Amino acid sequence: MSDGIQWLIDAGTEWGPVIGVVFARGIDARELAVRLGAPEGPGAGPMTDAEISGLDVEAYRPGESGDGVVRVGEHAGWAFAIEYGDCETLSCLEEVSREGVQAVYYSYNSDHPPTLVFFAYDGRSICGFGLGEECIRWGEEPDLLVPDLVAARILAADGTDLREDEGDDGTDRERRALAIFEERFRLSLPRTVFTVDRLPVHAVNGAPAPDFDTVRAWAAANGHPLPDERLGLIPAGLRQSYIRATDPQWLQRLGFRPMGPAVGTSYVGGS
């Protein structure tokens, strides 16, 4: 029995509640990683979902892109990549789909809805919408799945408004919308990808760090754990330790603003 992908609505990772998965039909998992931004050559891993936290990925940096890694595999005729950190997948989905490849992207975010589902093919963004916001659609053929949305009792018969059903549960409605992508493209992902599966890991954003060799040499000389050469990322904790030890302006480098001189009149009491 297939696991499908509807279960992703209730899933979570050790990294956090934000889940992004990109599926690609027509290329293997290694090529999918490359099209998402990974450099040529072997990645790290294989790792479980829980082991990803040990990479100490710096997913957010003020004013610039953070680091992003993916765990990749193949299942039911599709290559897939699970996101961790700042992967910027939506911006490269057309690249993933070039040369006749089908690509589907699912991005669940509990803090900033809506959850997004998008389909691209042969270098083109075809259609996509947010779960719960199916009236707002994108792509070159935004209405491609409208008949399916009507049949699933999500959109009204004319396809322009959400169908109002008393007692309709929001989660069930989102599940029905996601089922449209699952059934149309025969998507499936085993639940074990977030529990026991060990999958190859590739950096797709933030690597190779331009000073990787310098920081790694400093780490070796000062007894710090060495960063993985195959990923080319500098873990956030190691980066902070290196900056503090080598840069007199380390507070500014880490985003702290120096306090200016005190302004005002001081008072020193006395008899």
C-alpha cells in the first residue's frame, strides 16, 4: 500500500515544523541535488532526519542567504529532496524541471501559511496554489487543476470561489487539496524518511564557504570538531568561535552594533 503524500500535513522533522519536499520525475536523486544548487561531487551522509541537526546549519543570516542542505532519495518513480535551512527551492523549480522533467514542490509552514504546492514541467512553472487559498493560483496554466478542485468540493462549481460547507474541517480541506497533486502525479513518499531512513546529504546553498580551508585549519589547530569537507559548510557554532578568536570586530561581524558614547550629565555625589 502506498503512503501517498497527504500524511505530510501532519508530519514534522527534528529540524522544526517547516517541511519542504521537492519531487522530480525524469532525473535521479544526485541530479536533483545538482539542479537545486549542490556542487558536483559526492555529498555527505547518509544521515537520518535526526542527524541533520548535528550539522549546525546556519539557516538565517541578516541581509544575506543562509545555508541550506537536502537529503535525497528515490521512491515510486520519483527522485525527492527534503529541505533543511534556506534552500530557496521555489526560485529554482524551473531549473529542476528543464529538459522534460516533471517537478512538484510541497512547502508546509505552520507559522506563515499558506502551505504551497507547485508543479513545473520542461522549464516552465505550470500551476500552483496555497492550501486554503485555492482561489489564488499561479503559473502559466493556473486553472489546470480547477476541475479537480471543484470535484473535491474545495471550489464552487464556477471555480472562482471557495465552496462553503458547514462543519468543513480546515485540515480535512487541505488534505483533499493535497490529494489532488498526489493522485494527479501519483506521488508517494515513505513515512520512514523522517524516522529511520539514512539518505545522502548535499549542501545546496551557502557552500562552498569561501574561507572553508582557513577555518578548517584553525579548527584543527585549536581542537575544534572539523567541518565536513564534502559539504563545504562552516557550522554556525564553529563560525562564531573562529570569528571571536580572530577578528577584533567580532561583535559587529556577528550582527551586534557597538554602543555609542553615553550622552548626558553624570553626577558624582559628595559632601
